Amino acid sequence: MEKKKTIVEDINRDLYDIKNPDKDSYHINRGLTKEIVSEISSLKNEPSWMLELRLASLETYHSMAMPKWGPSLHELNMDEIVTYVRPKASAKASWEDVPREIKETFERLGIPEAERKSLAGVGAQYDSEVVYHSIKEELTKQGVVYLDMETAVREHESLVREYFMQLLPATSHKFLALHGAVWSGGSFVYVPEGVDVKIPLQSYFRFNAPGAGQFEHTLIIVDKGAKLHFIEGCSAPKYNTINLHAGAVELFVKEGATLRYSTIENWSKNMMNLNTKCALVEKDGSMEWVSGTFGSHITMLYPTSILNGEGAKTDFTGVSFAAKGQNLDTGSKVVHAAPHTSSTLSSRSISKDGGIAVYRSSVNVLPQAHHVKSAVSCESLMMDSLSRADTLPVMDIRNDEADIGHEAKIGRISEDAVYYLMTRGMDELEAKALIVRGFVEPITKELPLEYAVEMNNLISIELEGSIG
């Protein structure tokens, strides 16, 4: 009798691959020049300091080499990328005012429904511009600010200027320099001291234009003792051309504040996802990352926490799924820059059909950071002999009073566990399905499925005849 084989299907992308006709209001010329960057700034009617920042970033970009580590980016040609695409829509405060085609796209993704049921505010970006933004009136009365980034530059200029690209300067790496030159869209959030935003805010980024780039900037400031849960979702239809995503996320968690940042990235398999995220956490602050990476041709993403104040802590929880044609190079970083800080980094990945899943972790303990605790755990499940999983931990410990641990596991489904479950009445496929669900459950249970309907479609790992 032939032994049954376990088949893990790719995530069903039918919902996300629906594309609208490429009928933008305006798109800039392909390539990356001083004239193009100046035109983007002019179109947005920005203050002079922002144009200066863009042009300085462009100079930095041209002076820096491509990264010599990680996945090969040889397929990316910036001369062929359109860096700014303006949809036929401006930011609206009512879904009814959003153009029909664009509104229907977000309705299929479940965004308006999620807003009605369980979100305190929503921002929706389509290509390079935010087309919808809202926040509940009671939060506005408490002083919470939730705006698209362009509006924030105009209405809260001094605050934005104080923080914008201070945590992630253009000199950090080539694609942050690119971002600084051509950024467009994104969200700005300010939560005043002591305010507890009990219902999450969400921004959703939808890519539609082929051969283009999306460069949104998210800036969040959670003041002393305040609390916020922010959800970020991303998706795009598949094209036979390279698209680029090089966004930036800067998070400032003040003394005693708490921020949870949940992300589901489901880019199409022609996307280069070169995103950068960083949080600065002050005394007794808490930063929680929940990250799901399911799409893209190539991803390089390593959310970073800088624990800058005594008693600060961070937790990172991530899951990734790499199928055929995908190289997902993900992980997390933490810098312990103060005493009595703590971090927990936990990640799980699945690879199949030749997919590559690489996990990188970096734990840095600076000399002044005594009595630090850090635990790193990563597990990888390969579904066949074609796939690959690598774990690349780095630990730089410069204080002896530190409690540091690392655990890594790479393997396949345990035949002993399958046999045990079959003795309990399951057939082989049911047993393997249960094991796969159990493998990702510690991660997926942290994802805010109750708040964003579309996320259910991203977490489903279909085992033949079982998970659907």
C-alpha cells in the first residue's frame, strides 16, 4: 500500500490577486533623479525642510552600495521603477466618497466591515496616496491624533519634524536612503500622556500599479503611560514585473507606555519587500511586535527594538511561510542600552516546494546594561527536501551581568507524533494537519484576527483534506 503524502498548499490568493485597471490620476517618470524627487515634493506642497531631507537622502542613496549579504537583489532595477503613483482619489473621511473601484477593493478585503465592528480608526492607502482616513470622535476628544502622513506634516509640522527619520536616518542603509528621497503616504499617530486607546487603530496598504514602488512612512508616538494597539495590513495583486516596497516605521514608546504593533504582509510573489521598522523604548516602556510574513518574492525585514530606559522590555512574535519562488529573510533585533531591560524573541517558519526561510536575530547588550534578560527561540518546519531553512543568530554581549538564552530547531513532522495521534482515532492526514496547526498556533494566536477580517485568509495553511 502506497504511503500517503502530505501536501501543503500555497495560501489561496484569489482574493488578493484581483486587480483594478491601471487608471491612475498621475504617475511620475520611471527612475530616480533629483528632478523626480523635487517633483514629488512639489506635488505634495511640502515645507522646504522636507525637500532638503529628500534631496540629502537621494545623495546618500547614490553614494551607498547595495547590501552584500542576504538574498540577491539583482532583479531590482530602479531605472524601471515608478516611485510615485497618485490614484484618482484624494483622502476622504467617508467610505461613500471613495471612488467605486477603490472602495470595492477595500470592501473585498474586509476593511470597512472591520472598522465598523472592532476598530477605533482606519487609514487606507492605495498605491502612493491615502484615500480614506477616520478616527472615532471620542479619541479625538482625548487628544489622540491619527492622520495620514502628508496631513500631519502640514498640521503638526513641528512635532513631525522633531521625530521624522530621526530613529531611521537615511544613512542607515541604501533602501532607507531611497525611502527618505521618495516616501509617500503612511500614518501618523500621537497618543497623549495617560490615554489608553482600548480599541485598535489600523492602516491598510494596497498596491495596484505594476512596475511601481510603495514607500509609506509610519510614525507613532505613544506618550508617558499611554497604551495603543496598531494594526498594519498589506497586499497586492501579482504582475509579471518587479514591484518594490520600501516603507519605514518609526515607533517612540515613552516612559511607562505600551505599544503593540501587529503586521500581516501578504505581498504578491513579484514584490521585493525591503521594509525597515524600529522602536525606541524608554524607562518601563513595553514594545510588542506581532509579525506575519506570507507573500513577496524576496523579503528582508527585521523589526528592531532599542531598549533605552531602565526596565524597558520588548517581545517579538513572528511567523513566515515560504513557498516556491520565495526567499523570506526575516527576524528581529534588540539593543539593550539600559539596565534591567528584557527581551523575548520568538519566531516560527514553514518552507515548501523549494521556498527559503531564513531567520536572523541580533541581541546587543551594551556595557552599561547590567541585569539584562533575553531569550531567543526560533523553529523551522520544512515540508520537503527541496526547501531550505537557516537560523543565523548574533549575540554581542558586553556586560557580564546578563541572562541570555538561544534555542533553535529545524526539522520535519515527527512520525512518532503522527503515530500517536493515529492511535487516538485520526487518519494520517488529519494527524499531520493537527501537528502543523499546533506548530504555528503559539504565533497565530497572537494575531488580531478578531479585528481584521482579511487576516483569516493569510493564516490558513491548507493541508489536503483538512485545513481550509
